Amino acid sequence: ADVLIVDPPRKGLDDEVLNQLCKPHDADQDYVENKVMLRNNRQHNLANDVTTLIYVSCGFDALARDTDKLLKANAGWKIKSATGYVLFPGSNHVETVVIFKRRGRRMMMEDW
């Protein structure tokens, strides 16, 4: 899949998910949808095909931590937009939606 939407709990992304997203894109790797790749997933980047990551967060501290890891990893992630939404009027709770992009085999140069 080109697009991955994550909506983790307040603690943020699970370490295994974050580790997969922090791996650099491998242009030589076959598409993840390949059944053989799914059976032998320890050796492959399961997020290799993802060029757009939509992160919906209800926990700002975890979002900041996960964002820091994504941006510092050699995976090519860049923030395209970040917006806060007040979904519960009268509370101080804010949902944050961050859209990350990176180059991949399916992303055209003009999309970058």
C-alpha cells in the first residue's frame, strides 16, 4: 500500500511498527503484497511501499517522540502538514493529524 493511516493509543506507535517505518526505502525489494515476503517478514521492510503516512494522535508527547524518530531515521520521511483539531469542545484535548511523505518507487517527482 502507498498510504498507511495509523491511530495509535496515547502511548504512541508500537516499537515494531515504528522500527519498520524507520527503515530506509529499498528500491530493490519486491512489493510487500507478495505472499513470499509476508511469510518471511523478519528480513524485509513491511513498510517499504508506504510513501504517505497519516498519523492521527491523541497523545502529543508520544507524537513528538515518534515524529522525532521518524525524522531522524534514514527513511526519508518529511512532514508535509500538521493540524490540530478540537473534537471535544470545552475540553483541552486536541487530536493532531500529521501527514508525512517520502520518496518511493511509486511516487513521481512532481508529487514530492
